[in-house]
Amino acid sequence: MTRDGDARQAGFTLVETLVCLALAGLVGVLLLNAVRIAGGASAAAARAAGAEEVQSVRDHLRRTLGSLAQRRPDGRRPTLRGGPDGLTAALAPDQTLERPTEIAMTLAAMPAGGTFDLLESRSEAAALPGQPPAPPSREAILGRIAALSLRYYGVPADGTPPLWLQAWSRPDRPPLLVEIQVAFPPADSRRWPPLLIALDAGP
């Protein structure tokens, strides 16, 4: 092979190397964009799952505490006692909710590894005749929260106007409204707008 042929062969090798480097760079850019898109999609999916979880818990609390607006079979009002960080309510029997007996329900924030779990506990106030009482149940309905805050709007005593209170202890009637606020850690993308639940169906 002549010296001119060697030069041409070396030139072709250099061009091929440059083309390969350009293609490798293009593939790298495409892979980086694909990783970014996948990361964005994963974050969006996580946000959507978190929003769905929060909405499910809010709907559950509306149904559960909203049943306090129903009177007991004997006409008496269900009761509620609560403070700024938790409440206990007596839920009257309700066949539409498959609840044949009165239930004592407690809502509170319990420590769980540096954050809190929103914990719901239930126990039968009285068992059905001839049946043993069901064991109490406890369920974390929302995990990894930073704080739980409750307020109550109602008439604290006969003859007084309704107002917002940090605690409710009136034994003969529940408040008109309960406001439930849940805070999440700063890095958590979940959001909880203030939740107002009407409890009193009137006189």
C-alpha cells in the first residue's frame, strides 16, 4: 500500500471516530431527557396518588362524622367530646352504613417514627343481645402527617350565641360544625384544605 493510501485510510478513520462521538453524544442527550421525563412522570404519579389518598380520608370523615346529624332511635342526640388534638364521638346505629349498634369512635394523631399517623379507633358502645361485643379496632387512616388540629363551632350553653371553640364538652348535643385541619411535613407534596363537617341537623 502506498503512503497516499495510508493517509486516506487514516483520514477515514478520523471521520468515523468523530461521527461515532457525535452519535454517542446524541444518544446521551436523548437518554438524559428520557430519564428526566420518567422522573417527572413518577413525581406526578406520586402527587396524584397522595391527592387521591387525602381525598379518600376526607370523604370517609365526612360520612362518619356527618352521621352525628342523625338522632338515635329513641330521639336523643349522639354525643361528641373533643379537644384541639382529638375527639371521641358516639355514632348512632345506621342500617344504611351496616352499623347495627352504637359505636364509640376516636380520632387522634399518634406518634409514628418522627411523624404522626391519623388514627381512628372504634368500639361497640353496647353489643347486640345474645352476642359478645366485638373487639375494638384501630386503623391508621392517614400516615406521615405533621399535626392534627380541631375546632368546634356551636352553642356552648343555652342562651349564648354560637362561636368557635378549641374544645367541646356539652353532653346533650354535638357542635354545629367540626373543622379538621391536617398538616404535612415540609417536603410532603400532599395538601389538606380545611375540612368543615356539619354535625347538627337542627333542634
